[in-house]
Amino acid sequence: MLIGEVARRSGVSTRMLRHYDALGLVRPSDRTVSGYREYADEDIRRIFHVESLRTLGLSLRQIGLVLEDPGFAPATLIGDLIREAEVRLSRERELLKRLRAVDASEPFGWEDVLRIVELLHGLGSPSASRRQQAVLAPAAEVHAELLTEAILAESDPHVAGALRWALARADHDVVASLATGLESENVEVRRSAALALAEIPGDEAAAVLAGALEDTDATVRGHATLALGARGRPEAVPRLVGMVVEGANDVEASEVLGAMAADPERADRIRSALVDELDAAAREPAVRMRLVQAVAELPTDIALEVLHGLADDEDRTVARTATALAGMLEKRGR
């Protein structure tokens, strides 16, 4: 079969077939009297083998080695090709992210494009100080979506703090993106999302945080609970009391409960919840001590009522602590 017919049937151009011949990769078995290349069936099979291996990303040199050595073990070469493909994909994903970021910002000119690219370079820097500088730069103020993505991947606490500060002041809606972070299987991502949402005002952020009260991770639940309590959300009360009982950020939880109890509509519920836990924890002195200290954070009249009632508690340490705290509150109120 002459080269033109081979090209039509195989889909490989005559130019490429000549290149294969020059490399010694696929040489025609014969030539006509006029000197034209003539391919046998075995040559055509070899052409298809070459094309098949090219689809895996092998270079022509690598293909030649494979075809000339029937005992060639593919495992190592295939592993190298996989790693090379992963690197290419990573680069392509990074390029796609940058293009989408530029498109989403609706730049007016190339100067806007360059500012966005500079911000992306800064946020992707291996240097924490460089990332922090990028967050605090004026260009970052209008790119809330980029900041949202960055905070979910940030490991440095100082950079994360700067990102939260920037997001809390952003004009754009970032709650939806952070809500996606709360659904991540990565617990660190969920923790970052919860912390960021805690600093964003508004009912939408609060509604998302309410869903995090059931998170499997105690830290995520704690961030959501403290944030909702600080906003006066009633669903936070049982969780805040639970944090006092468990000793997880109990000081912060006690302070939030005290602030919430300043509202008369919530005060009785909070008082009852703490007293109920005091009765339930009769055999756990450490738990009762934390609850007594939480009671002291309540409005003075409510706190004194409960503390005076504990002055004769069977646990003398609890009784002495309650009496001392009551004395401090009475002295403060004079």
C-alpha cells in the first residue's frame, strides 16, 4: 500500500509518516520500482501502535524504545506519565482559576487585569507575610470571592485573621461561598469557614452558622455557638451551657451567656439551664465549679439569688466559691 493510501486509511498525514520513517520508527517494508514507499500490513499495524501510544502522552523517542523492546516493563514509564499529567492539570486548573477570577471582576482595562493577577500571585505566595500584604492591599477590597477561596485554604493564623477582617468588610456576598466550606470533608476548612462567618454580620451568616451547631467537630460547633450567642440567638443557649459543662471554651461561653441574660426575655431560661446542670452534676465538682462561675456572669440580681442558694451546698468548695463570688458582686454593686 502506497503512502497516500496509508494516510487516508490511518488518518496519519503523509508528512508525519515520512517523519516516522526518518526516525526509524515506522519504516515501509518495501519500495516500488519508482522508489515510492510501500507499506505492508505489519507496517500499518505498527503505525496504529505508534498512534495508540501517542494518545498516552509518550514521546516518539519513548515509543521507539517501547516498540523495540518487547520485554519493556510499562509500570515505571506509566507512573512518570501520570505524574507529568497531574502537573499539567494543576497548571491548567491554576490558569482556569485566574481566568475566571479576571472574568468575574469585570475589568475595565488591562490595568484592572494586572491588579487581579498581582493579587492572585500574592495570595498564592509561599510566604505568609507576602500573603498578608496581599490581603491588606487596596486591590483586595473588591475581590471578595478570591479572599473567600483563600481563607478556606489558609493555614497561617495571622494571614487567616487578615482575611477574616477583609471579608467582614466586603461589600460582596461571601456567605454562600463560606457555606460551601462548612460542607467540606476537611475539618480545617470547616473551622476556617465557621470563624470567617462568625465575623460577618447579618441574618444570612447567622442562618448558616445555625446549621454548624450539629457539626461533628467540637471546634466548629464552638465557633458557631459563640458567634450565635453573641448575636443573641436563642438556639445557642443549650450549646453554650454545654460548653461550660464540658469545659470547652467555658470562660467565653459564660461571658456570652451573661451578656445574653441582660435581656429579661432570655434571663430566666439561662438561669434555669445553669441551675438544672448544677443539680445534674452533683457528683462532678469540677463541672459544678465551672457552672458556679458561669452563674456569676449573669445580671447581679439573678446571680446573687442563685449564689446565695449555694452557700449551704454539700460540696464545701462550691459553697465557699459561691459565697466569695456573691460577696464580690455585692461589693461591686455598692
